[in-house]
Amino acid sequence: MTVAEAITQPQVAHRGSLVEVEDGWGRYQVPDSPFKFAKAEVKARSWVAEIGQYDDAIRAELDLPEKSA
């Protein structure tokens, strides 16, 4: 069985094994977490961060100097 065949299996849809995400290139499907917990929601986010999107917040949290131009 190929990967393309495997992801079209009914069990993949039933378990929610793929999730749609969106970034600057568009919308596409990615594998979701294979783990399912009774009292916690563990799943892929529906968006992808842009490169550098959190740089300032991370630098501030780590007390690093601001990025120079």
C-alpha cells in the first residue's frame, strides 16, 4: 500500500488522522498527533507560524538583546 492509498482509508478519516492547516502558501493536510487522550486535546494547529514571527517574544523571554537591523 502506498502513502497516497493509506491516507484515503476510512480509518484515517474516522480517527481524524489528518488535519488541514494554512500558511502563506495556502491550505493543505498534515498528519495530526497519533495520540488520543480522554481528558486532553492534543492536535496540530490550523495555521503555521511565519519564519521569525515569534523572534521578539522569545528574545524578550530569554532576556536576549533585540535583533539588530
